[in-house]
Amino acid sequence: MNDTSAQTQLFTSPATTASVAGHVSARAAYQFALYARAALVDARRDRSTGAIHPDLAPRLAADLAVAPAPQRVFVLADTDDEAATLAEQLRAAVRAPVAAVTGGFGAWLEAGLPVAAATA
């Protein structure tokens, strides 16, 4: 999925977007989360560079099994491979389309998206 298709799908019904899979850009993931159309999962081990801003309600992977299920799930991890692996595992556990955020938190920062300061 690219930015254009992700943003186009932002305003379509959930029933027509069940095919979200693979990878999505940080900016597209942000747009979905901003309008409460997706859950963001920050699966990074190292959070010394900051965190997804709490206003976007980032979630833990373990919390996704609890109802209500999100419409979509986007995973940020330390590497694209880790995000893809976790996304694949989550696809089997949640009843929502799941995709990995390409470039992870580094891409999030590079795009200038909102973050919370790292905690000591």
C-alpha cells in the first residue's frame, strides 16, 4: 500500500478496506490513527528516541485481542523485518487488517509526525 491508496482508503468504509496488508508509510499510518481509523502498535525495544504521541493512543500488541477490535492495525518496530514479522503474527490474532510501518519510528521522526519525549 502506498500513501495515496492509504489516504484514499481513509474515508471509505471498513468493509471495503479489508485487504490492507504488507507495508504502509509512517505518514499514512499517522493519518489513519489521527482520525481513529487504526490502532498504532509501537513494538520497539529501544524507546530512547521518544514515543508515538499519546494523543494517538498507541497500543501494545497484547491489548489488541481485547474487544472492540480496531478497524486496522499498523506496527512500528526497530526494523522493517521485525515489524513485518509481528504484523504477520497479529494477522492471525486480531480480526483487523494489519500492516507494518515502513522505516519504523525513524521514518515517523523523519516525517515530522508528533512524538512524546523519551522518558528517563
